[in-house]
Amino acid sequence: MWWAGDVVAEAADGWLLVDFTPFVVRDAHGVTTRLREAGQGAFALDPAQRARSG
């Protein structure tokens, strides 16, 4: 599997901070399509809606 994210920060020692959000907030198993095809409603993932703890 290939995936690429945006580098959002780089430390002086070369460490990178990569935004992993697009990878996590996706419908990898096609659940939204399956629900629609089963007549269970029209759902969509909204990357703007996320939860953060701490």
C-alpha cells in the first residue's frame, strides 16, 4: 500500500511531522457505498469533523 501525507513540520535534527489525517479519515472498505446501496441512507466522511483529546 502506498500513501503520502503532507509534511507539516521539520525539526532541526531532521525529524518530520506528517499529517496522517487523510489516511485515517477515509472509507477504505466502501462502507458509505454499501450503506447507500442497501437503502440505509446517504453518508459521507467529513474530514473537517474530527475529534481530539487532550
